[in-house]
Amino acid sequence: MKFDTPSPLVDALRDAAAEIEDTLDTLLPAEEGLEAALASAMRYATMGGGKRLRGFLVLESARPFGVARASALRVAAAVEMLHAYSLVHDDLPAMDNDDLRRGKPTTHKAYGEATAILAGDALQAHAFAVLADEDTHSDSAVRVELLRRLAIAAGPRGMCGGQMLDMLAERGNEAPTEASIGRLQLLKTGKLIEFAAEAGAILGKAPAMQRHALCAYGRDLGAAFQIADDVLDATATEAETGKRTGKDQQAGKATLVGLLGLERARAQAERLAAQARDHLETLSDRADLLRMLADYTIARRS
Amino acid sequence: MKFDTPSPLVDALRDAAAEIEDTLDTLLPAEEGLEAALASAMRYATMGGGKRLRGFLVLESARPFGVARASALRVAAAVEMLHAYSLVHDDLPAMDNDDLRRGKPTTHKAYGEATAILAGDALQAHAFAVLADEDTHSDSAVRVELLRRLAIAAGPRGMCGGQMLDMLAERGNEAPTEASIGRLQLLKTGKLIEFAAEAGAILGKAPAMQRHALCAYGRDLGAAFQIADDVLDATATEAETGKRTGKDQQAGKATLVGLLGLERARAQAERLAAQARDHLETLSDRADLLRMLADYTIARRS
């Protein structure tokens, strides 16, 4: 991400991204054996890029509860694997048919379509395997709650349902409304971000009130982030974002920016970011990076 | 399955398939909301067909340990969802490009490619969500062990790795050997069958020795089953099996039948089935259906 001013958040994001990258390198399968091409595609899809927003949320939602860094990093890596799989499949020719992602060829462009489908499938399974392993947390009740929440966030009433709504919206039989776009985005990207913000509280066996607060934070942050993304798509250049821009409009994709216009969409993102911040009021100053993240989500330029 | 002679196994398989079907109907998402098409495709891919071999293995491996039927049925349904997802993705144009499955159009033929990819993705997530739910077993250590084993069986060192090997084998750069075919099949179909046979022991908190015995049973049974499948593909008609036959040969797919010839392949399946049966020697007569299954795996005609 690029910011207008230097910030402790920028350093924290950069450091977290590096730690998550190292953890992914350790946890992803090695490129060995006859099926090395699969491991290679999984690594290509997951490593070396991205803001690691979801992983960062896991790490920072774990901080107030004194969770061991190694535990939080494994969960952060698992969420990033899940996210990476969703991007690989969304980019496929049958779906959004994208050639460029994070400034490099999409996985199916680099490895072929069949390997890309499989790499996505394997990343999803591997994310669950990482969470289930006892290295993630010694308490099996904690591990199974992480698994349960992630599986729901990834499934038909979460990410996959959202992608389905997105495809249907592009076919455009019904005029989009603020409510229909909000639901689409809540399912498609919001649920996983919500999980990431809740995961630290699960790992830390936080009181229910704080766990719910983090969940609500993730929900509002995710919504703000998505609107900011749409604003960026409409206003930024490819060089700034490392991905094709203006594509929502080209694809006739319904976004809040298209529905409300840039200014009202920006105002809504700001309102949501402020609301996200408010959810954290019962948390100590160890949640300050989460507070800063809410502010900066709407200020970023990539 | 069709058998030469009536058998208590036939009744048990039929009854189990019906119970699993009911459980799937309860556990799969309802076709409602804007994303109903996704739920519909998930149901189309999973319901109404198949031998339910994997689900049956869960039920019967649970029986010796007195596991509650409702628990075992949920796990059986989850394994069948996972299996169904793998078939949907394997059938895709970029993979095996099959139009017919269980006597009806494949999911991408019926729903389009994008929805089929998503339905597979959602089925995988949903299978994990079912296992993680406390209705599956009250002990979170049991649930997380089921999740861990299934995630490994489904991932890069399991089913996805096997499908990768299968794709590479079809491109045919290296001559197949008995060992390379064996490894391919162990990963592609064997690991999930192994899990199904082990799952009942996990649910029943069986002693390690019996759990390992069931795992070994599943491994040998899976291998026998796969060879028998290849024999069927080479000898049976479409009307008998409800899917396209002779396709291995047409696709130049390496099978043990192709490598060893029909008679030696049949002999190997018989040896593996006998070995599978031997693993059960420490189990009571409550494992008799598993014993019969080993015998009949190689006798079936569809």
C-alpha cells in the first residue's frame, strides 16, 4: 500500500508481510517429487505479493490477547492461502478471465488452466490442514473453532456464494441496488476479512464481547476496504496498483461507485471505517494498529 | 453395484446409500436466495447417485466401536461431498473433459463451467464445515483429528497431487511403471478411501492398533477397487456402469490393466482384497460387512 504520510502502520504492515511470507514458505509443500509442478503453482499463486491485509488482521487481532506469534502466523498464512486460492479460481477464463494479478501473469497464464484449478483446490485443503495441525494451537477446541469459522466463511454462504452473486450480477438480469451490492461484497470478500479479524480473538480465547467486537470491526473494515478498492479501480492507474484498473466499468460490474458516484462512495467508506474503529473501544492500546488500519484503509492509493 | 449373487452386503450398501442421501439432503445448503444456483449445482453434483463406497466405509468402520449413527452419517456425508467436488473438477473441460457422469450430464454441462468450478469449491469448504460442527461429535479433539486427516487426504500430498500426476501421465513424457501407477492411484483415490476407513475409528476413539488396521484396510481396499475399476473400464459397457467406458484406453491413460494385462491385473486386485481382509483380524464380527466388501469389490460389475 502507498500512503500520503509515513506511519507506524506502514512499517508494521511491511514487517508482517515479510513474516507471513517466511511462514508461507515454510508451510507450503516443497517443489519435489513428480507432482512438483503442483507445489510450484501453489507457491506462485501465494507467495511474493499482495498486501497481506488478511494475515495482518490475524496478527493484530491476536496481539491484545497475548497470543504466541508462531500460532498467529500459522493462522495468518492459512488465511492467505485461502485468499490466494480464491484469486486463482476467480481469474480463470471461465470466471473473470484475468491475465494479470499483482503485476504478474495469473496462475493459469503461467501454469495452464488445469494446474491452476488444481493448485487452487490444493491451497484450500492445505489451509485447513495447517489450521488442524496441533502446531497451530495446543487446544483442539481452539483449532476446531478456527476451522469451523473459516470453512463457513469460505463456503456457499460466504466467499463462494459471493462469487456466484458476482457472476449473476454481471449477467445483469436485475438492476443492482445498494443492498444487493453490499450483500455480494459481504459474502465475496467480507466474510474472510471478518474471519481474519476474529481469528486472533479465537486464538486468544478472548471474552465473547471482545470477540464479537473484532468480528464487527472486520465486517465494517472489509466493507470500507471494498468500497475503497472500487474507488481505486475507477481512479488509479495500473502502474500504481499492479493490476488492471478500470475493469469494473469495462465489465459493467455493479459497484457502489457506479451506483452512488465517487464522492458518496468515498463518504460511505469513511463512515464505515469510523464505525470499524468504534468497535474497538473496549480494547487496549495494543489494538492501536487495528485503529490505524481503519483510518488508512480509505487513504491508501494501491 | 451389481453382483453375481445376492448378499447381505447388497442390502447394507443400498440402505446406507439411502441414509447418506437423506443426510446430504439435510446438510447441503437450501436452494434459496439469489445464489440458489450455487446450492442447486452443489446438490446436483452430490445427490442422486454413486455407490457411496466412501460413506459406507465410514459407517462400517464406525460400527465396531459403537459410534452414534448420526455422527457417522455426518462424516459419511462430508466424505461424499469431498468426493463429489473432486469429480466435478476432474470432469471440467480443462481436466478430463467428460460430459457424462453416473448416467447424467456432468455438472459443468448442466450448469456451465463457472458455476461448476464454484460448486466444487463450495463443496470442499462445506465438507470441512460439516466436520467442524459440534453436531458431528461432542469432543473437539475428535473433530479436529477428522479435519486434519481429511485435509491431508484432499491436499497436495493426497487427492490433488494424484490428479496432478494423472494429468502429467497423460501428457506421457515418461513410460508408466507399476510403481508410478500405484502411487498415482494411491494419491488420487486411495487417500480419501483410506480416510473413510479410518474415520470410524477416529470417531470411536479406537485403540491405535485398530485405527492403523482400518487405515491399512482402506489402503488395500482402495487399491483393489481402483484396479477393479480399470478392469471394468476395459471390459464393461456404458449401460452397465452409467459412465463412458473404454475411455482409459482412448485417452492413452496408463493403468495396471494396460501394463500387466487383464488377467494379471485381476490377480493383483484379488491379492490386495485378501490382504485388506487380513488387516481386520483383530476386529469382531461387527466388521463383517467390511470383510464382505473386500471380497465383493473385485466381484462387482458396475
